[in-house]
Amino acid sequence: MSQNPGTGIDNAAAVALANARLAAQKTRDTESGRILAGIGLVLVAVACFATLDTATKASTAGVPILMGVWFRYAFQAVATTAVLLPLHGTALLRTRHPRYQLLRGALLLVSSTLAFLSLRYMPLAEFTSIVLIAPLVITLLAATTLKEYVSPLRWVLVAGGFIGTLVILRPGGEAFSWAILLPIGLVLTNAWFQVLTSKLAQTENPLTMHFYTGWVGALIASLAVPFVWTELDSWHWWALLCLMGFMGTVGHFILILAYQRAPASTLTPYLYAQIAFAMLGGWLIFSQLPDRYSLIGMAMIAVCGAAGAWLTVRERRVPIEPAES
């Protein structure tokens, strides 16, 4: 008895369809795994940056600011060179825009110096929250300087973030002092750093950018460090400096790995977990807890900043970097 040819064709089609569905499911599972890994790496990275800021605040009690900044960048420059140069050779040094690399490194150095000064006078959580309005400031720069269109929703988010900042600072209250100018200056320089980063990222290798950032900061800081060098009277100051350098370097490497595994638009909102890590560090090390109004302001900044940063990345495919010193 002969077999119906149509039955064989139907069976083959069913098998092919099942295999296609299985392959699609495996692809989705793989992609989901990569995204989860990216989210996990971002959380580890911002934990490293919060630890860096905690160690930085502790170091300002016994280490000159410029000496701490120099050590932080010298550690990053040497560690980055030792790891990346053997892997990538002279290709790591190739850049189309050496002047912009120099400017980018100088901007981050100024930001780091302002961060060290800010952390001397401000609680960790409040400092981190204010610094994380940088993506909202980028929106203002895009509208006023780059003449880019800004949607009404983004203006609402910008307003909400700045209101949250005012709730934390409370002009006229005890929390308001000259020291608030330091993180505000940090936000402005960091915003320009982010804008320049977005331009360079279109043509430059991110590892090359990371390499030059460390060396530009280290070399410029080396000009000032002889004038402020101090013999440290205890080994624990050196341990803090090494912890700062290690956390800054490792945090950046982990962040690069995270962006290699998941879209920036997915990862950006998780950068605001740094506020929680900063609160934890401030509580454990300095017994500092934000008051009710500061918590409200932090929540406003986190929600508006995360949404604004997500929109920025979504529209321009620009990875927003977290706040760190």
C-alpha cells in the first residue's frame, strides 16, 4: 500500500517548524542570559564606584586631595596598561582625535578633584544623588548648546530631577552651604565629559578611551603632586589609596563588560542603584543616614534621572557612565 506523498511533506514541514521554534527559543534564552549577566555586571560596577567614593571620603581625613587624585589615576593608568597593552598591542594607542582624548581626560580629572573635595564635606548618599543628575544636565546642554529637540516629557523629567536636588539641598536650611557648589561644578564638568564621550564613541575604541583617560589624568596630576606630597603616618592610608585605585579600575572594566552583553538602554536605569550602595556605605562607615526630605529628593532624582538617561540612550545609543570619583 503506497504512502501518501502529502503526508511526508507535512511531517517534514512540522519537523522543520519545531526545529525553528527550538532554535528561536534557544536564541531568546541566550539573549536573556546575556541581558541578566549585563544587569548583574552593572550592579557590581556601581557597587565598586560606591566603594571607591566611600574610600575616597575616608581618605580625605589624612591624605591631601591632589595626592589622592594622583594615586587614583596612576593606579588606573598602570593597571590598564599592564592588562590591555599585551592583549591589543599598539592598536590600543591609535586614536583619530588625540586633542579630544586629552580634553576628555582633563575634564574627568577636574570632575574627580571636585568629587574628592565634595566628599570631604558632604554625606555619601546626598553627594551621589546630586552627581547622578548629570544625564538631566546633558539634556539641557543638548537643547541650549547643541540645539537638539527636547520633548516635553524630557523637560518634565529635568524639572523633576532639579526639584529633587533642591529638596536635598533645601536652600536656607542647615544642609545648604558653600560646599554645594562643588558637586554642582562636578555635574557640569561631568556632563561635558559625557557629551564628548558620546562624540568620540562613534569612532574610537572604548578601551582606547579608557587607556587615555587614565594616563591623561595621571600625567596632569603628576605636575601638582610634588607640591602636596606628604609622608603618610600609617599603612592604612596606603591601603585606602590602593582600594580606591583598584575599585575605580575594576569598576570601569566591569562596566565595559556589561555594555558588551546588553543594550545601554536596558542597563542605564540600574546605574541608579549606586545611590543605595552609597547610603549603605555612609551608614556602615560614617554612621550617616539621610533624613526624610533627603530620601524624598533622592527618590525623585533616581526616578527622573533613570528615565531621562534611558531616553537619552534610547534616542542616541549613548552609554551613560555612572558617577564615580
